[in-house]
Amino acid sequence: MKAEKAAAARIALGDVSSDSHVTVFGFAAAESADQRAVDPVCPRTALDAAGRENIGECVGKLRSRPRDKGTGTDFPSAIRQGVHDLADGTDPARPRVLFLLTDGKMDVTDSPSYGDPAHREAEGKRQLDQALKEAAQQKVQIWPLGFGSEPRWDELKKMAAGGYRKGCVDLPSARPEPKKVKPEDIGSALEEIFAAAHCLRHEQGPAPKRPPTTLEIGISPLATVGSIVVDKGDPKVRITYYDPNGDKVPTHGARHGSRFELAGGSDAVEALRVVDPLPGTWKVRAEAPEGHRSLPVAVSVLWRGELRGAITMDPPSPQAGDKVTVTMRLQTREGYEIKDPRDYAGLRVRSELTGDGFAPQELSLTDDGKAPDPTAGDGSFTGTVRVPRSAGGALKVSATLTASGLSADTRSQSGQVAPGQLPVTAAFDLPPASVHPGAGIAGTLAVHNTGRTPHTLRLSVTDLRSGLLSLDPATITVKPGESDPRKITVQVAPADVFGDRLGDDGLRLAGTVAVVDSTDHNRILARFPLSVRVTPEPGIWEKYWGWFLGGAALVALLAALAAAWVWQRGKRTDPNGLMLRLLAADGTVLGEHRAGRGHKGWYEFTIAEPHRSPRIERRPHGPYAVQRSPKGGAVLRKRDGRTPLPARGQVALTDTLSLALGEDPRPHAPASGSMPAGDRVGGRYDEYL
């Protein structure tokens, strides 16, 4: 029952049209005089802003019946109630759809209104047939949805086939069909068949997740209006919506050219209706207080869109008996090319050639990559037809696009049967290119005038929203006998013309270059498909990334050189291994001391017992320090400054003591302590630790 309530709310709130009405009622069976088969819950409610806001409250009145209140399944009464509510005072030209949710098979064996108990089952079948016949007469579609283990598939099929069979469009997907579903999937399943019945597109989001979480859902560039439906499970869950630009959108009002209206915000199911939504990936952020995070949140979108086409006939002025190629290219309502073939899934294209002197000729246009169609799945449908020999005068080729969820679009191109060879011919070539707003692309127009008079040709971009692309020059004059190619620039509009539609991936504009000979009664010489990819102007990094990388490499090289220089210099000045000799005033060697590795390149020391038994001892922050000199010898640092210590020579430390360098037979040995003179043994020095 909880799933049924959520499902009813999802389709009521998910309807994108504010002109729709919804009625909700429960049904079982009347098994005594004080019972009734149908329980009205929501009277006919217009799905405007107020109706959408109130629908969740009345749907909540659906209830389960106890066993003593009539628990049979009275399909005839339910269908008669639905047909009455849908047909009473409504326009038969509008779709009338009855969704029948059932968890069992027809059971009227305990209903006195069906007569004698022995004949109730047969009477129930007779009344069901009559109710279905009435539904068909009143143009009411019946979409049965069976769940649980008991639904009878044959009964579900019979009810779907017994109602009105013509859908909102002449497509198989719009014809009523039964469906079996698990109770936990009833919401998404009902939403799916609701979309099929109302010619809407339905996109299911990712797997439901418990809050806090962020769910993503895509909206097609074809969508003109849509509803993002969120089944929160718990009314305490709060939802925030973000558009493909990452901006938080209002629940009421307008932003970035879109208009928003939220309904059901305080209920377990809510829906954000968006008019002219930004195409791309939307994000739905779900948050909930503690104690309300146990139920998963699901998101889906229902949308209706507009599909346009641009048609070309090549050549536009054929001779009788010529074969012409017809191409219908799909576009959004603003003239942009469609990137994702899923956006026009289930599309039907019907085309025909009509004209003077012959019966209409049907064409088969396909997008399967088989000749004459050059590429499969690129949104261009191509076919060929031969102009009958009897043709003369006007020609017209037309094509109609039909797809579920998309308004039908018919495009046509008029031409004329050429009496003979035309004096002027033209062919346009534009190399593939990606450009930024405000830039231009150089193309070539090959022209040939075999006549004796000059001809003025007009060039324009058609089948595209005005102002996005233009041609320069827009007019050229071709002299008699001229056959030189002309340079034509396709100019792209500035960035502000595209607004928020120019995302990170850019846009592909799909138009047609029309070449008209104004000298020859505005005869159409040619119509060439035009496709231009427009990408956003790059930022500083994208524009100068090479310089940045080169600069970074140079900095890294300089840093490496500096580090090498510092390392090499440190190695050349490392005091480790210096043999320091302490000398008396008369030059007597009082002791030798081998320096170790220093602190910040300096080996620091002091003179212990300078007046009794002078010797050199290592001491951090001592009054003396030495390091090697890159020029040879060493450098002595005293409190009053630095003094060179040559390899052969001495420097005074005190009035009676001096320092000199001695030879170290172990330049890489560990540092030693002091060693009194005279303790040399076998050419090596003992170490004091």
C-alpha cells in the first residue's frame, strides 16, 4: 500500500503538463449492502501549481481493507468508475488514460450485485467485456499493472486490448500494454508506462541510496519541459537541486532561462517541474536529520521535447528522370545537432516526393550507414528517389519525424524540374573545424557560369536559429564564363549569443547553406548541409599550457642545476677528514685531530685545557669552526671573522697556540677524537673515542 501511494504521487506530480487532470480511487469489492467496490480518494484535480501541491495529501488517504470490508477484486466497477471520471465533461481529443493497479485476479464471487453465487463469475466476465467496450467507445486507454504472485496475465492482456487502442502518437510504444512488476518496483514501473501513455520520455536515475547522498540524472537537449521526480521515502528528507553548471536552482522562479515549480516538498514524493531546462547532468542532493536516514532516495525524470529537422534535396532543381538524394538531419529546437542517438530512440521518419505531372513517390530514409546513408547513428536520415519522366514544373520533398515524447515535425523543400542544363552551378565545401565564439571558418564556393550574362547569387544559412551563423560575403556576382572558386567565411556568433547553452563540451550547430540565383527567378541552385562545432574560449591554462609546461620544465631544470651546484659546492667544502694540528708558539705539534662532518658545512670545535694540556675537542657552537676551501686548504671561522687556512701554513688561535693542516692518510674514515702527539703506531693513528 505504501508503494502504491508513492507510485500514484509520482505519476501525478511527474506530469509535465499543467493542463492535465488526475483522479485517484481505491477499489476492491462490495460484499455486503453497506460496502462499495470503489473508494474515492482524490477527486478530479487540475495539475496546476495548487493541484500539484495538494495531490500528495489526498493520495495518502488510500487504505488497505480488512477482511470483513470486502477484499475481492471488482475490475468491472473499477473500469466503469475510471471511464466515468475521465469522460465526464472532458475533451475527447485529449488523451484519456486509466492506470489499473492490481495485486490479484478478478474475484466477484462474494459480491451480491453479480447475482446468484453460482453465476457470479460468468456475470463478472460479461460485465468486464461491457466495461471494456464502453472504455473503447469513450476513447479511454487502459494500462494494467499487475504485481504480486497472483495477477493473471491473460486478464491483464484482455483489459489492455479491450480499451481504446490509439495512443497519443501512432507508435507501438504508445499503445496500451500490460505489465507485471514487483511491489518494490511499482513506482518506477508505473512512471514508465505513464510516460508511454502520455508520450513522455522517462529516464530512471541511479540505484536508490540513503541520505545524505547526491544522485545524478540527465536531461536531454531536446527537452522543452520536464519533471525531476524524487521518491524520498521519508517526508523529513530535504532535497536541493543543481543544474549542469553546478548552480543551485530555485524551487520557484526562474534562472538561466529556465522556470521552476516545486510540488510535494513536504511529502514523501516531490517533483521539480522545469520549463526549458538546461541540458546535461543535474544533481539532486538529499539530506535528512538523524533518525530519518533509513529509507533510500530514488530520482527519475519525465520530459517532453521538440525535435526539428533540416531537409535537403540534391540536386534542388533536377531534370525529369534524375535521381535525387534526400537528407533529413535531426536538430534540437534551437538548431543544434543531436549528439546522443538515445535522444531520438524509436524515431519514425516518413518522406515523399510530390510535384506536377506524377503521383506522390514515397521515400525510405534511414540512418543505418548503408548507401546512400554515409554514417550510421549520426542523426542524418538519407534516401534516394528518381524523378518520374512525366514530371514537369514544381517539385516538393517533405519528411515527417515522429517519436514518443517528441512533438512531430514536418519539413519540406520546394524545387523545380529543370528544363535543361542550368547556366550556373555551385558547390560549397567547408573543412571540418572546431572554432570558438566570434571566430570564422574559411570555406570554398565553386561556381561555374556557362551563360552569356552575369548572375547574382545570394548565400544564407537556413534551418538554424537566426544569428548563430552567417556567411561573408552574402552576395556574389558570377561573370559569364567564370569558373573560379570563391572564398566564403562562415562566421560564428559571439559567446553571449549562446548564453548558458555553450557548456564545457561545446555545441555542434547544424544548418544548411542555401545558394539562390536571384537572376534566374530566385532558383535554388544548391543546399548544402552545414555542421560547425563551437567550443568555449579556452582559459589561461588551456590557451598557454605549452608555455606553462615549458616554463615549469625550465624552472625544474634551474632548480636541479642549483641543487647540483649546492651539492657539488657542499661536497667541495665538506670538512670531513680534515687533519687539524695544534701547534705551540715554537712550532711544536701538541696534538692532531681529524674533523668529522659538520653542522651546515662547518666543523665546530674548541681548545680544551689551553694552559695545561691543550688539545682540540669537537663542540657544537664552539668558538672555532673549519671547512674546506674550494680553492684548496681550508677556512677557519672565529668569532671575529673568517681566515684562510692554507695547506702549508698556520693561523693563530690564541697568543700561544696556532692551527695548521696535516696530512690525513684516511680521508674517508669516520671522525675521531683528539690524539696526543707521539702515539703514532705503524704509520696510523689510534683513535680516542
